[in-house]
Amino acid sequence: MTFHLHRIRLPFDRYALLNFLVVSGVLLIIPPVIFLYVRGRFDPLLIGAGIVGVIVALRLIQVKDRGNKGIVLLLIAGATLSFVSLPTGRESRVPLSMVVAMMLVIPWLLSMAWGKPPTRLRPSPINKPLVAFVIVGIIAYLWSLVFRDPILYIWSSFPVVQLAALTVNSLLPLTLLYVGNQVNDVKWLKYMVGVVLITGVLSLAFFFLNPRIGDLFFYRGTRGLFSMWVAAFAYGLALFHKDLKFWQRILLFLFVALLVYRYFIIGMSWVSGWLPLGVACMVLTWLRSRRLFVGFFAIGLVYLALNFDFYYQNIVIAEEEGGSGTGRVELWMRNLNHVAQHPLFGMGPAGYAIYNMTYHSEDARSTHNNYFDILAQTGVIGFTIFIVFLTRLLQVGRQTLRRYSGKGNFEEVFAAVTLSGVVGAMVGMMLGDWMLPFAYNETIGGFDNAVLSWVMFGGMAALGALAAPSANQHEASSTVEPEIERV
């Protein structure tokens, strides 16, 4: 006997069912939202942001290249939407850019184990040190719990903060891997640069015209190394792109001049705002023309010699009076003393904060230096791996630029700018926690500006990978599939 299964027909269609579920969901959500708002524990802005976020997420699921569009959305969220954040029940809030990064990276990681076929990493020298750094960060967290000094003063919010710090320190490197493996067309790199330049123009305009509105939209997202990336891309396009018209180059140079005026003249005391910018632009000048570099360098030396007293008083002396300067050296020495007691894996994510509060409560400050932060949080092992990662990043940058050198197109611009950005970021890390924001200094909100550098470095790795198949196309087509690396 044969049985036939017939589809059961509902008395209403699926669209009616969908409308019913949406209306029911809204009716169920409204009462708790009103309750939380009345109790003062809910930000009304989150309602609008949540609705927009759901719509955007559903739209991205349905469109092609959603991963690449998600990267562009991540940059927009970090640069312009820092006023939207999620409450944690504590003073710190989760920035929207961090939520977007999680929505991109976590499913991608899961697809490596359960995807059909499993997702694989593109071959790159940075893969192993990046993955190793994330693993060491997790080990350092567990290590800090087991081998913590027994007399430490630990406040109630610290365990949550430490987990948040571990998340940030892991998510940023994983975002680089995601971008490096997701970008499959140069046009997405152009969109990324477009977001940075447009944000730079808008933030600069609001800075001069209406600083209050500018701070609302752009303040946190345009801190850190943002000034370096905006100036470097504008300067790099003017120097390298041969298809630009004369007036376009003039506009770009004027824009760079305004940025220098904004960060070096007006914001002179904030060294992190102009020194990485200047270093990156000088590296770009060196890559474009040695003679031009020598000329700029000579002009800079003469200018500094003529204005030495002015800048010494307004930068060095101002730093001393503000508690920085040589005061940071004392913080670093104190930090090294604690690391000496926990050399292998350090004191865990954000861990040296409780050591400072216990042993140096009268002057418990962060190191304002990413290198010392990483050493304190992950020990000698994690610090060594991170230095290896930086050297590999320079290697990838040089290889990528070599593939496009002399072409005078956007690809050469992007390769040159990101390579100079690596050097600028390495300098910026000595001035603050601009690559891995420290939980009690920049807080997890620093993810907004830090993610920009990691995305751009991922774009550099992707650009190098996009050029590789063309060089080995004949060999790959006549042999087995190219070797790939899987985590």
C-alpha cells in the first residue's frame, strides 16, 4: 500500500502569517520597553537604532556580496554612529561598530567548522601570528584567574570588564582576517576609502562650523589613527594616481593642508593626532620620490629649528604639566615590575588595572602605550607573537606594493597608503592604545576608531591575495587546486 503525503493548506497565506507575527511581536515588546524607559534604564534611541539595524541585517542577508557590504557598514558605524551604543548595566556601553563586527565575524568563524563546504583562509604570512595571538589572549585570561595575586583588590565590575577586554582584543584581529578573506573585488576597497574620505571631509567641516554636532556624530570614531588614514589616503591619491585631473590633485593637497592645520596647528598638544599622520605621509613621500622626501625633510628641519622654543613649550612642557611626558616612563617601569612577576602570559586582559589599584592606588593609571599594554596583558609570549605579526604585516605590505608598483592606479595607491599606515600605526601605538583600546583608558568604546586600522590592514592583505592568482594563473589551472590554509 502506498501512502501519499499531501501538503496541509492553511486558511491564510504566508504573508498574512508574517504580518500577524510582526504585529504580535511589537505588542509583546512595547510593555517592557515602556517599563524600562520609565525606570530610566532604557535609551529611547536604541528603539530607532534597533529597527534600522534589523532592517539592514535582513536586507544584507538577501543581497549579493553581503559580506563586503557589511565591511562598508562596519566602517560607517564606527566613524559616524558612535552615539548609538548598547547598555551593559555598567558605565561602559557596547559600540554599534562592535556589534556589527560580531555579526560579521562570528558566523564566518562558525562556517569554518560547519560550512558546506567549510570556509578556508587565504594563504597569508599574517594568518598564523594573528590566530596565535587570539589563542594566547584566551590563555592569558584563564592564566590570570589561576595565578592572580591573592591580596588583590577586585571591584564588582572588573570580571565583566575583563571579559569585554578579551572580546575586543580578540575581535579586532579576527576582523582583519575576515576582511582579508572576504574582499573579492577592488571596488569594495574603493568604497572603504570613500567612506574614510567622506567622513574626514564632514568631520573637518563640522569641526570649523559646528563642533557640537561634529562631536555628537564623529568624536569617538575620528579619534585614534583616523586622522592618519584620512590624510594618507588623500595624499596618496594626489601623489600616485595618474588618472586624476590637475584640479583634483590641488583639492586633495588643500584637504591635506587643512588636516595638518587642524591637527598640528590647532590640536598641537595631541601628539597622537599629528605624529602618526606626519610619519605616514613622509613614508608615502619616500615611496613616491626620494628627492621629494629629502626636500620635505630639510624644510621640516629648518622650520623646527626656527620654532623650537615654541613647540618645546607647547608640546613637551605641556605634556609634563598634564601628567604625561616623563611621567609615562615611571608608569612603564612600574608596569614592567608587575610583568616580571607574571612573565609568561602577563596579568590577563585589562588585568594590570587591579594590580595598580592594589599596589599603587595613589597613582593608578594606564600606560598610554599599546606595546606595554600588550606585554602586561599577554606576557612575553603574547608580546613576541604580536611583534612577529607586525613584521609579517610589513612583509605583506611590501609584497602587495611591489605587485602594483608603477601602475599609477587605485591599487597602487591603496597598497602604498596601507604600507605607510602600518609604519604610522606602529608609531601611534607608542603614544596610546589606538590599536587595542585598553578597557580603563579608551574603554571598549575605542573599538569605533581602532577597527578602522584593522579593516584597512585586512584590505591590504586582500589586495595582495587578489593579485596573486593572476601571477600564477597558468600554473594553478594545470595542476591541482592551489594550497589553502585552514584553521
